[in-house]
Amino acid sequence: MQIPFLSFEYQNQIIRKDILQTFEGFFDSNWYVLGERVKNFEKEYANFNGVNYCIGVGNGLDALHLSLKALNIGSGDEVIIPSNTYIATALAVSYTGANPVFAEPKIETYNIDPDRIESAINSKTKAIMPVHLYGQACEMDAIMAIAKKHNLFVVEDNAQAHGAAYKGKLTGSFGQVNATSFYPGKNLGALGDAGAITTNDEKIAQRVMRLRNYGSDKKYFNEEIGFNTRLDECQAGFLSVKLKHLKDWTRQRQQIAQWYNEALRGTGDIILPQIAPGATHVYHIYLIRTRKRDALQSWLSENGIGTLIHYPVPPHLQKAYHDLGYKKGDFPIAEEIADTCLSLPLWPGMKENEVTYVAQKIKIFFK
Ligand SMILES: *Cc1c(COP(=O)(O)O)cnc(C)c1O
């Protein structure tokens, strides 16, 4: 059996007819940038996410960047982010001229540890950016309370957690302004790059709409130095098609995770995903940890099973961030996760016998 890390075959077969029809409608419309499809998808996604406004942009990194710009965060400011996130979270902070400041995650949930945020706060701190990593909601009650106490903004990085919730409230609806990505492999993925900002604040929504479109409210009149990062009209149409299936596909992800949990419990030194009280997990990634990570990955690869490492190098140890002056050992929890984590195959439509096959090969490895 060959089991890829990710397959779109099942999803694509379900949406094929609707996607082709959407493309035809788009093609024949003679209108290709910022049209009806973007407006419709923005309404649908705002509704899905339980917020007043959704503004489509070119990708998740731009969504994060514009979120920070909309809060006037810039040079001389600091933004607290988890030490174990994908590089985009840190890059968005750097783009504004502000500095990313890292706070360690909890080793159980891999999400930012609320108890380690306050020691990173100083007079330059402007915002906290929680990342709902791998699809699990962060402990938002504690994070919002710290932000309120210190008068800081919260900007959620919701790229991996469409539809996850903390105490019944959806991720992407807590912060003053929040960002998400619709990169093809995300839980809601376009057929190319795409992203969005979600907010309940009308002024922020208007500012982001201006920033994504050359800093212009009215064609050829520019209020500020903006960007060109609009959600593509064609991708918006595709996203509307896929959004209709997101709840079903999320349930499938959760079922697959359940199958893995049952099959792998007690195997070798494997640590299974753990969920914080009050949080839900939408399993963008099903991640296990083991001391024998590299050998296990090679063994699975020899057996036709694709895996990935999310992520092998934490931001503070990336060459790109050499100038921040960090060294190995500065964020031991993030480094521990990077050294031991392995993401197993998971996609909507993956069958129980495929999960069983992966689990069996893992069990044989540990024997
Ligand atoms: C994917 C991702 C991003 C960036 O999204 P792009 O659309 O690829 O720019 C940002 N943050 C996290 C946590 C992500 O997983």
C-alpha cells in the first residue's frame, strides 16, 4: 500500500462538477478582480466564523501582516508569538518593522502557554499573536485576560484551525483582528494562494480593505501607502464551493484522529495529541512525538508512507532570524518539539484500513 501524507483526490472528486461550473461562470463574467465572488465568499466566511467582517487577501502571510498594520504596529514595537510556530507568524511581525518576541508553548498541547506570556511583556509590547497550532484552539480565556490587563491587542493566527473553538467560541473571533490562510493544504484550501482577515470592528475592516488595495478607498485616490494583496476572484468562487463541505470534512478529520488514537495508544514511547479542557481540535495535522522520530520516519518512508515534520527548525534558530541573537537552548520546549515531532498522513476521505495500515507499520517499528 502507498499512503501519501496528503491527498486531494477524494475532495476533488466531490467538488469537481461545481468547481468547473464556477470556473466557467467566472470566465464568462468578464470581471476578474474584486467582484461578486469575493464579496459573496467574504459574507459566507464571516457567517461561518461568527464575525461581522471577513476581508479576503492574497495569502495567509499578507493577512497576518495587514492585521498588524491595521493596528498601527510598526518600528520599535514588540509582538509576542509562540516559539514553535510556522515562520509566517514571525515574518508578518518583521514586515511591520516590529520585533517578534517568543513565548514557549505547553509541551502537552503545543499551544502558547498563557503562564509564560506575562514575563515577555514590557513597555514596547503591543500585541499577542496566539497560533491555533495543528488545529487546536489556544486557551483563549487566559490569553484575553492577560491582554486586557496589559492593554494589548490580540491577533489570532487561525491559518490551521478553521472551525475550531474554545469554550464554544470559534477561533478567529477572539482578537481585535485575526488572520487565516486558505493555502491548498489547509482545512479550507483554495486551488492556489488565498487568505483572509476576520474582525468584528468596522473601522479595522475598512482599513484592511484599503490596505489590500493600494491604500485606496476610491479608485485612483490613495489615502496611505498600501499593498496589492487581494483575494483572487476565481479562488473566492472555489472557496465558496469548498466551504459548504468544511463541516463534514472536519468531522472526517476528527474521526481519523480517533482511529489513530485508538490504534496507537501505548505504542513504544509515542506521545499522542492532547487537548486542553474547553478546546476543540480540527486536526489540520495529526502529530505524534517520539525520541526515535528520524528512524521512524525513514521506516515509514521505506514502507510507502508519507510523513512530514512540523517544524524541523523553530523561528529563533532560523538563519533568517540570526540577527535576533538567539542560540540553541534558548527555547527548550520549542526545540524539544522540533526534535521529536512527526505528522502522520491525514486527509478527509482517508479510510480506516489506511489508518490501520499506518498504525500497524508503526507498531512493527517499535517491536
Ligand atoms: C500556512 C500558515 C501561514 C501562512 O499562510 P500562507 O497562506 O501560506 O501565507 C501562517 N501561519 C500559520 C500557522 C500557517 O500554518
